[in-house]
Amino acid sequence: MFEKIAENIERIKGQLQPQVTLVAVSKFHPVEAIAAGLAAGHFVYGESRVQELTAKVPQLSPQVRWHFIGHLQSNKVRQLLRLPVSLIHSVDSLRLLRAIDAEAVAQGRAVDVLLELHVAREATKSGFAPDEALALADSNVPQSLRATRVRGIMAMASLTDDVEQVSREFRTARAAFEALQPSMGAAFDTVSMGMSDDWHVAVDCGSTMVRIGSAIFGPRL
Ligand SMILES: *Cc1c(COP(=O)(O)O)cnc(C)c1O
């Protein structure tokens, strides 16, 4: 059942430039699936629910680099930051950013985050509009953060077969990243975009981090 996982990871890594990070999205898949990826030498995994991550962390090697990619509710921030999460991709409001920073200070830890940008057509997707993110970057917010490093942006494209549309949205996100960079500093270096069905397009548009689930682990149950 898990024998294809190593093969899928190796195939995808073989197609990625070395400067593009692969986040293997293991949500809804059992720890045995992640163990198969670890055996293949892959250490970066993405989860989208705090509950599920909480259950998985103690069952797997401390070498795993856990990324949180799902919608994060403020009331789950404390629990999430108690876990060894190395990057939160889904900071979609100023309120959440402040809550994360306050909790990281309280816990005496540092945390890396990405700002989620809304570039897709679907109104259901969350995140900052590019101009909202620019306003944030030019405000005193970045300097006011005490324990949080904003490392870049995350974006999702519309769910459509229209490659032109997807490409336009990814290019919009990449352009916003470049516009934000001067005010955000040297650590602002990450563009998280691209999933199983659109990662080739995302990489062409300047992604530095792809989040791939079903193309590695198969369909989610
Ligand atoms: C589930 C998820 C992915 C992975 O999706 P696949 O289509 O299975 O590759 C990537 N990013 C986010 C934010 C997700 O929630």
C-alpha cells in the first residue's frame, strides 16, 4: 500500500530544481505513509489540522520538519505552537499574525510564518489581497513582531483546468512577493505555491516551495 510513496517522492524531486523545497502533504494519511517517505530520505511534511498533527508528532521521528498548511483558528494557536512546527504557511489575517506572535513570546519560542495571499477567483479561499499585504509590509507591524519571522508568501490558484488563469494567479502572487521583499528583509525568501495538479505551472511562475499531497500519497480517504 505504501510502496509507491518513495517512488513518487523521488520522481517529483528529480523534476524539481534543488532550490525548490518539496513539502509532502500527508494530511488524512496514516503515520505509516509518512514513515515510508522518511525511509526514502524525505523529511518535510505538511499537515492541515492541529488535531491530526498533535496525534502524529509523537509517533514519528523528531527529524521530521512539520509545516502547517491549513486554515488556523486563533483558538488553536497555543496548541499548534507547542508542537515542533517549523513553518506556518497559512497566516491569513493580521489578527492571526498578532495572536501567533503573542503566543510564541509567551512560550519563549520563535516561529516562521508565511502570509497567505488571496489570488484565486474563488471567494471561499482566504488570505490577504496583494494590496493588503503591501499595506501590512509598509506598516509598523513587521518591526513590532517579537518572536515571528515572516519568511514569505503562500498562495493557491483557482481550481480550474484553465492553465492561463492558474498561471496569471501564480504570477500575481510572485509579483506581490517581489513587491513585499524590500520592506520585509533578507529572511523573506519563500514563495509557497503549487499542489499536485498545478505545481509545474507554479514552479514556472517562480515558486520556491511546492505542497504536494495526492501525487505522492494517493487519494485522501
Ligand atoms: C491539501 C493541500 C495541499 C495538497 O493538495 P494536493 O492536491 O493533494 O497536492 C496543498 N496545499 C494546501 C493548502 C492544502 O490544503
